[in-house]
Amino acid sequence: MIIFLGEADWFTHLQQNYGLKRGLVDVNGEPVDKDFDDQADMCEIIRALIVSGKFEGTDDLNNLNVDFLDHIDCAGSDGIYSFF
């Protein structure tokens, strides 16, 4: 398995731009003090956004409504990411 890890201070930017309520969490939605060295940053970002209620219809990692996936857009022709 290949895991892509970044060195940037992405969490500070994530908190400032998206107002995360709960911060980083593990796979069970429990708060953690820092990001995991052995997990892809994108997974940690998505979990933090989910538990902070940034996706419509879900804020519980243990009870996900897969319809929230319809609210994730990838970069398009204008190169902008949208999470809402």
C-alpha cells in the first residue's frame, strides 16, 4: 500500500478556513492530539471535516450516510476545490 504524507502545516489552514469544531479524529471519531504519521493526510482531512459537520447530512464516522459523497466536487476547469 502506498500512503502519501505531506510536510505542510495543513491542519492550521484547515482550522482557519473551515472552522473545525472537533479538530483531528481517529477512524472512530475520537479526538487526537496530532496527525498520524502512518495515515494519508487526505484521510485525516476528510475525517475532520465530517465530524465537524461540514458535509450535509453526516457528522458521525460510525454512521455515515453515503449521500454526503454527492457534495464532494473535485477540481474542475477553473481548478477550484469545493466541499459544499
